Amino acid sequence: MLNNAVRRFESRVLELMAASGHGETRIAHVSLTRNLDVEGTRLTELARRASVSKQAMGELVDQCVELGLVAREADPRDGRARIVRFTPAGLQWLEAFGDAVDMAEAEMRKELGKAAMDVVLQALSAYGARFDTLGDEI
């Protein structure tokens, strides 16, 4: 049931993104962008956060580079490493994505009702509290 709800929500977000002129991205690209810090993140850390291989994340980064959403830059702390950062267009995309998520959540709240939505959010918050993919490794 949770998987169906997530897929429905993600589909709606992508529909809203397409309607706002950002139809080029797919849900796989969101896996990259939801794990990318605004100040930039190393590829290995992106892969860890998304629970995918470095090769799979590298392919997503390549696709997002082609779309103009991100760029690879030298890591100032380690010349051998690369940092993935949002481009200016990527930051605009990120803002549009946030707006689409807010709109989809508002639609969900309207459909479920405030009381049910509050319970869903509280329950998901409690359930996910001990699993932070953005924090240190478990």
C-alpha cells in the first residue's frame, strides 16, 4: 500500500513538473536531486544516500549533466575527487520541484482530509525518524 501511495504521489509531482515546463526529468533523476546538498556532494556519498552503486549514480549524474541540472567540479579539499553541484538551471528546477511537491501534498491533504493527513504525516515521521539517509552511515 505504501509503495502504491508513493508511486501515485511521485507520478503527480512529475505531472506538475511537466506542466511547469520541466517534463524532461524522471523519477530516477529525483533520486539524485533529493540526495544532493545545495552546496554539492561527492558521487560516492550520493550513491550511499540513494542506496545504489557508484556506477548507477554516475549514470544518473551524467543524465542530469546532459539536462543542465548539475555539473561536476573539482573538490577543493581533494584534487582527485569531484563534487556534483546544482547549476543555476538546476536550482530553478529544484525550486519548481519543491513547488510541485507542495501542490501534490495540498491535493493529498484535500483528498484525505486534514485529520487523516495529519495522522499520516505523524506516523511517517515517527516511522522514518530512526532512518536518516542524509546522516552518517548506520
